[in-house]
Amino acid sequence: MPELNDDPKQNVRHRIAALRQWMEKNGVAASIIANSDPHTNEYSAERWMGREWITGFHGSAGTVAVTAETAGLWTDSRYYLLADKALEDTGVELFRMNDQGVPKIEEWLAKELNEGQSVAVMGEETSLLNVETWTAALSGNGIEILTDQPFLNEIWKDRPAAPKGQIYPVPDEFAGFSVAEKIEQVREKMREQQVDTYLLGRTDESAWLLNFKGTDVQARTTTYCYTLVTLEDVRFFIDPEKVTAEHRDELQKQGVSLCDYDSVGDAASSLGEDARVLVVPFYLNGSLFRKLSHTKVNRGRAIVTDLKGRKNATEMKHLRECMLSDGAAIVKTYVWIYEQLKSGAPISEWRVSRKLEEMRGLQEDFAHVSFESIVGFNGNGALNHYTVTEDKDVDIHAEGVLLIDSGGVFMSGTTDTTRVIPLGEVHADHRKDYTLVFKCLVKLMRTKFPQGTTCAQLDGICREQMWQYGRTYKHGTGHGVGFGLEVHEGPQNISGIVTEKMEPEMLSTIEPGIYRPGEYGIRLENMVFTIEAESNQFGDFYQFENITFCPFSPELIDLDLLSDDELAWLNDYHRQVLERLTPHLEGREIEWLRNECREIVRQGT
Amino acid sequence: MPELNDDPKQNVRHRIAALRQWMEKNGVAASIIANSDPHTNEYSAERWMGREWITGFHGSAGTVAVTAETAGLWTDSRYYLLADKALEDTGVELFRMNDQGVPKIEEWLAKELNEGQSVAVMGEETSLLNVETWTAALSGNGIEILTDQPFLNEIWKDRPAAPKGQIYPVPDEFAGFSVAEKIEQVREKMREQQVDTYLLGRTDESAWLLNFKGTDVQARTTTYCYTLVTLEDVRFFIDPEKVTAEHRDELQKQGVSLCDYDSVGDAASSLGEDARVLVVPFYLNGSLFRKLSHTKVNRGRAIVTDLKGRKNATEMKHLRECMLSDGAAIVKTYVWIYEQLKSGAPISEWRVSRKLEEMRGLQEDFAHVSFESIVGFNGNGALNHYTVTEDKDVDIHAEGVLLIDSGGVFMSGTTDTTRVIPLGEVHADHRKDYTLVFKCLVKLMRTKFPQGTTCAQLDGICREQMWQYGRTYKHGTGHGVGFGLEVHEGPQNISGIVTEKMEPEMLSTIEPGIYRPGEYGIRLENMVFTIEAESNQFGDFYQFENITFCPFSPELIDLDLLSDDELAWLNDYHRQVLERLTPHLEGREIEWLRNECREIVRQGT
């Protein structure tokens, strides 16, 4: 069925029709395209954007299910508006995952299908966790999940090939440990978990273990690869063209042998029946798991994710420095924005995002942005994960507020900062919302908490500062950040439903927000390390070390809502910002920053 | 192997030896006795106290595992001290479940055992959840879990029979809905969950659905029974001797037929292959699940637990009234305590617990205490879940503080209140700890939170008030409470690892604490309903309605630690306590209460 025209909605309808044709021919009642590549990455190369291809919806999270008559897309609250627009006139219904009473994909399928029917799933592109959840939920209804029918390959005629981006090594002076040392750390944990074989499914796990960065996906360090670690050897499965001969030799010296990416399945099948294989259902795809099922499967924690989640002293040192240049890049962009506005020169969301990239690029070890900058003028700031594109650019005027959420990947770390700045006159509502978000941020930044504290507990402590004013936000409070790797990484994720513990040396963001659709969005985000606070008869207590130095906007602060403590914290923070960023700035930038960081004093005191 | 003497440690050693003999004879490498009866009740009849019998440890939570050479008991922090004492000289090692680095039972077994070995589990007395967790964890090590070898029946020669306590009906005027109405509510949810058969495993689920109370277990409303609900009929499996003819006829009229308790297995086996059976792995035992495994098993939420978790308007009305008499019973006990102390009359922890029961018994619809009162004088107050016994009674003197955690089961509800009162001179430390606990309690009682808030978020908000002072407690912040049923019930449980949502009409306790081993314990506990607070563009917000009216101790409040807001809350609370309890009290009780509830004013203001 050729694609007849350039109408994207028409394309979606044709593609779904082609899928239904395949389903009918193969006696399958429904099919699911999940939101992932073979490595359950959050952001994939185009080859694995099957859900985007078939629905026209390009949010970073979403899963589509299609039956003979109906179709649905499940996505979270960040993307409701975007998905609504994309799905219009496509016949695909939007299921708002964060709303009350909305069925899960498996619940919906249970109602749509009859006993004895089956659901085809792209096994290679679906996490084992999803496959098992759907199987468990639907088996009671007599509905089977098939993972061995890669239907997308048949209906997606011009499916893109896997990318060929080069990888490049990260020197030990940045990584903190050599590859050989990291392998030994992993093996020690393998012995503790009583496994002898560990297949790293997630690509950033390989990147951390083998000290490299990839370039397969825009604004990501991803390269498509697997690593198989046993107590005796380490095999790195990657397209050999991606690795220079020199790099290959260096890896060899560290005990790592290269194998072709496509041979990982055979390697899995060839493991002995006695192999005790660590399997992490969230990070491994369903097809690859099938090739391991003859072994002694041990489900356990992702060793590398746990190890890389706790930053080493070298990484911490580099990132602390990196954050100063990064803060300076943001300040330089602010000054540029205000000068453009003042001079009446054209300025737009897209231009601001380019400027941010240009300013970060001044730092020597800059690789690329850590994600497409979110630059949201007034109402656009209320769209979570909104990104402007050059062809749909939005002009910025001297009115209201501008939300900027951006970061970079450097050899010396990955950064992620959000601020909101006033562009013209601001109203009491702006100030109240900004100040409440500020209070949430400061509350969690200053919280002392005992060993064992979960992310959900911390999430509640942060949000409560705005709950008492009848406001909340639907996204998480923060996420883990990789060191020079992915801007989102586990194991921690500060959200009300995550019971992972917040451990020392973890690197996280704290980013509460308030969003008023059509008006504006406020989000303030700092990065923090978990460090030790005190030990006493009640146990060990931790706290957060702030590493983000970027001014808040005094014009947006409502002093009546701040306690004396919070005001003192703000003045102290601004003193530090001024002191630490000044060496990275020039004349008028310093002047501007000095004004932003002036001591704020209550009137009448 | 007869039990030769009255030495309890010797008995434990003999019983474990008998188990090992059985294991050797049957080729089993290890055995586990879990902490439950066939219904996964928290508190069991003596027949199902196998773990207590074999270890001599009588805490309410604990699981024992025995291998040929080693043995371990897993329990939580409430019982560390008690278990330590019980296990001394028994050869059973204590595993402190809440401590860092302590292996789980399945991790320990993985190390103790070799591939190809098997572990016997009392399938009928172990939840399906446990059976499945252990099976999943150990199958990778080639270790099998056997649930069909009821070894306890063989080695426990004088194992007690199942109890024969009568059940008695709860009138609709207390229950709010007739049995027939409740059955229809359940069926509606069954249709939503697309199941046609639902086996209620937990005994309090049957008690709620069929509007009765049981008397099989001391201080509990438990009766051993199952209920099987289909879309057509309802079968109540219970020893027929426990039900009067009149009650049986009444149940019949409501659409419920009685069957013998022991026939539930056959009923499960006889279900058709097409039956869509709702299974809740936490509430069903492993043996009974095997008898359902030929059906279409649907794992889902426990419908009755969800329904009974949200109290209806009749229940809420009754409980609000019940809490006033209950508060008065506590105040009467306080006055008695102070009068005894003043007159030099003997007074002890046991006598206080009897007095509490006597005072609660004055309320007409009193059934029994909701749990053995915790009356902890100074150091004993630091022992979580400590209960005094008559033969190990402890005298109380006019020094330090007394912790009292007690409640009753009435036709009009189940109550649970904790306070700490000063007996003599108190120190700055007492006051500081008491005030910090008070701040935690008040913080959560006053928190407004949006729909979707999880228990873990609320837990963090409560604890943070003492974390900032470097203190914490190891138990949960609160639990759900049954209406006239169990004092602990789900689905909610305010703890850092529980992501259940806090829903409207739920009844919960809030009970933070600070414990100083050997010195004293402070815990303050109120009961609250979740009610609506406001709805706005950010969604629906809830708050807690306090229903506990019992004074705090002004002598134990450190005003320097209280904000003006908190002090105003306290004064307002005390005004309400005085107003509401006075009608339930007499002369000198009112006089005492008036003094306790006097307005507290800061010096110099």
C-alpha cells in the first residue's frame, strides 16, 4: 500500500490499515508497538521509532495498540496536548495515563478482545517487563502475547537502517576508573548476587563500563551495543565500523573483545545451561530473554545502573567545575536575550535555543546538548517537554515570562538546569507561582533525611510546599543524571510512586513546577549530589549538595510568601552564584549578574 | 522425640531437631514456616502459631527457615529485642529485616543450599505472594519450593485444633449496608474487573461482606472462614457450629448459603475451566491457589479490601461518636493513674491495661480490646509492640513518662490511640522529643494533598519534621483501621515503601514516634478520615479529618520548638477535646481535663 500523499494524517491511516491487513492475514487480533528500541532506551534512533511512524505522535513516551476496529495511544501528562493534536483525524484514541479511571493498555485489550485471540508484540523492541506484565494480565482472559512476529519489518517498507555513529573513548582522568577496574567492580557485585554471567541490555550501561560515548542518536550519547560480562571474559557487541582500530586495541588491553552487534543472540543461545545469568526485566528485551531462557536466570538488580548511579570522587570533582561554566553559559544567554529585547532585534524561542548551544559550545569539552532545549514563551512554558523547531518558531516579546530548561553533555559531565525569567511586566500570579515553586525547590534542597529514605518520601516533602496552596504538578520532582551520559538515568527517580532509596553520591535533579495552560509555566531545577550529613543514635543522615549556580529572578519573588529562613537561603545562594560565576563572565554580564544577585531585604526591616 | 522438660530453650532445640529429622527422612534440604494462617492474618489462632511453637519467639511478625545445620528467624525492628531474647541458646540466628545489608530469607537460602535441593513450605499457611517470591528467587539457583508437604502436622504432635468461636451478626444500622447490598457492590466491581468468581481469602473480608464479627482469636474479630462469590451465588465456608440457626437463616435470606469450612478446597477444584477467578496473591494461600490453577486466573486488586477501606457515611457517623466515649475512657484511666500515684496505692503496667479495658467496657457496645494494650513505663515505652503480661508485671512510679497505646472494638467502630503522659518530673529531652513527635503528627494532620497522593509521600511529609532534628523512627507512620474489625487493615499503610493512594473516606492512624532504648519512648497517635478539601484547576485536593479527642500533655511541650501556627492548633484542639469529652466525664475528671486543656500562652506575649 504506497503512501499516496504528503498528508501526515492520511499516512497514519494508511499505515494502520497496512498493519490491520497484516494482522488479518496472520490471524492476530491486536498488535502493540511499545515505546522502545532493543535496549529500552527512552530516546531511540529513527529505526526504532515505530510508534512515531505509525501514529505521527512524536512525544518521547507512548505505546500504541491496534485491533481490527480500534486503536489507542497511551502517553503521560507531559504529552496530552501534543498527542491530542497528532491523533486528530487518525482514528487513534488517546488514553491519558495519569488520569483517574483510564484503563491500562492490557485492561483495554482485555475488553476489546475475546478469549482465544492473540496479540502480536515487537519482541525485540519491547522490554521483558512489558511482555511479562501484559502476558500475566491477559493470560487469565485466554489471550496470548506473541513476541516472535516482527510485523513492523514487513509493513514498514522504508524502515531506516540502524545508525552508524562512531564511538569515542572517555579518558580515565574523567571516568575516575579504568575499564579494567570497572569490570572488576562489576564482577565483585556479580559474585555477591551469585551470578556468573551478566548481559548489559541498556546501552548507557555499556558506555559507563567501557568508558566511551556514542553518537547514534541526536543529543544523546547512545550507541547501539550490548556487553556480556562473565567472570572470565567481557564481550562487547557493536557494529565494528563504529570503533577505531586504536580504540579496539585499547579495549582489548582492558580485557574486552569486540563482537558483531548481530551476534549477541547467538552468544546468548550458546551460554551453558548451568550459566547463572543476571536478568533485569526492565532493561532487557523480550526476544533476547527468550534466548537466555535455557540458562539459570537470576532476576536481580542492574549492577551497572547501581554502580554508575553513585558518582565517584573524580566525576564529582569534574561536574562541580563543569556546572560553573554551564551556569555562565546560561547567564550569557540571559544577557543576550535582554539586549536583543532592549534593542528591538528579532528574538525567538528557536534563536534562544541556538544561543544556549553556542554559549555551552564555548566550553572546551562540550559534546552536544543533553536534550533539545525547552524554551517556552508564556503559554508554551506550560507544555511539558515542549520543544520548538526551526520551522514552527515562535517570536518572543517583552511581556510575561520565559521558561528555559536546557543542558549539555561534556566530557566533564551532563548538565540540566531550568529557570524562568521575566521578559516584561509580571503579575502577582506569576510571582506567587514562581515563589511557591521556589519554596518547593528550596525545601527539598535543604531536607536532611535518614539512610533508607525513598524517592517517594522526598517527592512528598517537596510538593507539600505548594499543596498547601492548592497547587501541584503532574510530572516527577526529579530524576537521576548520568555522568557525561544520559540526562535521565536510574536507579533513582524522585516521584510519588518510586520506592528506590536515595543513596549517597547519587546525582539528581530537583525540578518542581506550576503550569497554567495558555498562560505560562514555571519550573525551577537544580542538580544535587547526595552527601552525608550526620550520624547519631538514630542512624546515618544524608543531605543534598547543590551544584547548580544560576540566579533566580528577584522580580518574580513574592517576599510575603517567603520565610526569613528561605530569604536568607536565597541571599546566600546568590552570593555564591555571583562569586563562582564571575570568573567565567565578562563586563556587562558581571554587571547584570551583580544586579540579579543583589541582597534582597524586606521592606520595613 | 518427647519434650523432656519445661525449659523453653530446650523445647525449641528439640522441635528443630524433630524438623531436621523429618527433612532428612524426606530428602528436603530446608523448610520455611511463614508468619501466617491459611488466611494470611496478622494475628492467628494457636493452631497456626507454628513459628512461635518452633522458635519460642512470640512477636506478631516473623518467619523461620531451617536447614540441616543452620536456622534463621526474620523479623522487623519492632521485635529485635524480643527476638534476641527468645532466640538466645536456641541455635536460631536473628536476621534484622530493617537493617542494611541483611539478606532476605530467599537470599540466605540461596547461599546455604546447593543446586538440586528443595525447600518445604507449609503451603496452606503461606501466602501465594511468598510462595511465588521464593520460587522466583530460588529457581535460578536450581532450588525447588515444595508446598505440598505439611511437615508441621507430623512433627507438632499436640498441635491445637482450629478454634470454635461463635460468630455474631452486625446490625445493618451499624454496617450501613445489608449483606445483599454489599454483595451487589462486590459484583459490580467483579464485572468491572471482568471476573465471574472471587474467593475471599482474608477472614475480615468475609466479616465485612457478611456483616458479622468472629471470636476465634483473642482481641480480634477473626473467624476462620472463606467466602466464594460468583455472579450467581455466594457460599460461606465456615464450621457450621459457629453460626446460630437464626443467623444462618438470615444469611440465607440475603443470598448466602453455608458450606463446611473444609469443603472450600473441593469447591475451588470444582470450578469450571472457564471460570474467570480473581486471585489476590497477598491474601490467598499457596495450597488453595493450586486448586484454582485450572481456571482462568485473573490477578487483580482485592475488591472487598478496597470497598471496606473506604468507610460509608453510617460507619463514619458511628465512629465519630464512638471516639468520644473512647477518649473519655482514656481520660478516666489517666485520672485513676494520677490518683493512685498520689495516694501511694500500688500501680503497674498490667493494672493500667486492665483499667483501660474496664473503662472502655463501660461503653455499651464494647466487644473487646482491639489489641493487647501497650503500656510502657519509661524504658519499656521504647520497645515497639511491647505488651506486659500479668506474670511479668512492672510497677509504675512517679517518675519519667508512661506510653499508652490502646483501643477497643465496638459495634460502632475500632479505635486506636497513643499518648505519653508525665508521671513525675520530666527533663528537657522528654520535652524536646515529645514536641518533635507532636510536630510530626500535627504536620500530617494538617496536610492538604491532591488526588493520587501516595502513602509514601505522606510518610515523608510527616517524618521530615523530626528528620531536620536528626531523629527518626523505624516503624510506619500509620495504618488503615477496620470499622469494628481488625485494627490493622489495608489497602493503605502510611510508610515510605507503600505506593497505595490515600483515597477519600479511608480511615487511618497517624503515629510518629521517637524511641530511646533503656530510657523512654514517645509516640502520639490520632485517627483520621480522608475527606475532600477543595477542587480547582489543579484537581481535587483532600485533607484529614481528626476524629481522636484525647488531650496532649502541656508539661511535655517545649514551646520554643512550636510555631505560632502549631500552638494555635494545639489550643484549638484542646478546646474541642474539653468541649466534646466533658459530657462523658464526671466531676474530678472534668476538673483534671480542664487543666490539661487550658490555653497555653507563650511567656512574654
